[in-house]
Amino acid sequence: MTSVVETAASPRPPRVGIFGLTGCAGDQLQILNCEDQLLQLAERMEIVDWVMVKSNSDRRTPLDIAFVEGVVATRRDLEMLRQVRARAKMLVAIGTCAVWGGLPAMVNRISRDELAREAGRDVSDLPETVEARPASEFVPFDLKLTGCPIERDEFLRLVHAVLAGTRPELPRVPVCWECKAKENLCRVIHFGEVCCGAMTRGGCGARCPSHGVACGGCRGPVETPNYDANITMFRDRGISWIEIARRMERFSAPAWMKAGLEREVHGGQEP
Ligand code: SF4
Ligand code: SF4
């Protein structure tokens, strides 16, 4: 991994930029929500380009670390992403949209006519868009931090690790693992619901099942999700295949479509 740590040859704090492509800006807000800890971090790095918080952002200076959230949904997004990649030694994807596509990538299966109708606008008033894809599909990223939005403590651990010249330890276990550790009643077994916990990357502390709500998969898939086994588990409980597929594609449509969900979502055929 590229080192961005201050050295004798480079006696200055790392220069940082934070950028948003198409998305809700929720990950940037999570960084702002770090409040006191963010102020402490700001003493160890120089935030030079962050349009959300700085009126005098420097758009040109080379960066040691750049954080990017959102999907590429317009040509302008792609141009900006390439510029940031060329400018930064280390590029970090933040949020499910940048890593997996997130909710904005669901737009790909809705026609522009339908979008205009829903928005009460004329099609010609809609912005020019391209197929919405995760930023991580267009340029190489050095690190990826998923979450919708990202978890504050994970972000802080990542930044501390990078400033120390190491790699952060990010969770690889599924949400089910954290859910079991909390001794929650399983939403699938006890309530017959579609819960994506077994296929979703942990790190949120099983937040939703801990509050009596099935996991919607907002952190994206684990490294090797066993889609077929989960489908069988849900089908054995009488849950519709299409209901399962639609729930799983919600936050990571491009990834799940590659895994074969297209057939279920668009075929509309029950087995
Ligand atoms: S409730 Fe969901 S996350 Fe928890 S054990 Fe059951 S399937 Fe896994
Ligand atoms: S339980 Fe699932 S939907 Fe809820 S925050 Fe965690 S990953 Fe997201």
C-alpha cells in the first residue's frame, strides 16, 4: 500500500481531499459527525480540498489521501473521479455507493420516462446520465470502506492506521456473526422474514436485527456470499424468490446482478 506517512524527506502532514460523486453525501456527513475526533485528526493532516466544508478548497494541489463517495452516474462524475485518482497517492472509497453501487445503482432498471413521471418533470428536464456504477469499477482504489453510511469508528480506525503507515483491520465476517454474538432472535428462523445478514459484510454490530428489523444488506456482500443456500433457506419458509431477490439487490445491485440475480428480478418466474 502506498505510504502517506510524514518522513524526514517529507516533513509535513499528509494532504487530504474528500469528494462526493452522485449520492446523498451521507458518508461526508458521517465524517463531519466525528466532531472532536475529527478536530484531533485535523491536527495530524491538512484537509486541502473538501467542498462540503471549505469555501476556499484548493482544487489543484497533489493529495496524499483522497476519499471518494458515491456512484458514477454522469460523465462529469467520471471526469472528476479520474482527476482525483491522478491527483492522489492513495484513494479510499467510502460508502456502499462507491464500493458496490448502493441505492443509486437501482436506477438502472427504471426507464427515463418512468423517472420523469415519478418526479413530475418532462424527460428533457432530466440531467444527462450514464448507467450508474460504483466508483470502484472505474479506477483502482487502495482501500474500500463500505457502509450506508460508513461507520464513524471504522473511518477513524482506517485514518489512524493509514497515518501510522499500516493497513486497517476491516471486518470480513457476515452480519449474522455479530447478530449471534448479541444473542438476537433470528429474523429468518423465528419470524420467517427475508434477512440478508448471512450474505452481508459485518461491521455495523448487527444494528437492524438488534432493533427487531431484518438486515437489508446495506454494507454490501461478504467476500463469498452463498446466495443459493440462502435462497433455499428462504424458499423452505415459503418466501417468494422474487421477494428475496428484490431485497438483496437493493444496496448492491451491480454485484448481485453479476451473481445471477438478474434472472430472478427480471425473469419474474417462480421456480
Ligand atoms: S436475524 Fe438476520 S443477521 Fe441475525 S442471525 Fe438471523 S439471518 Fe443472521
Ligand atoms: S444490519 Fe444490515 S441493513 Fe442494518 S446496518 Fe447492518 S448491514 Fe446495514
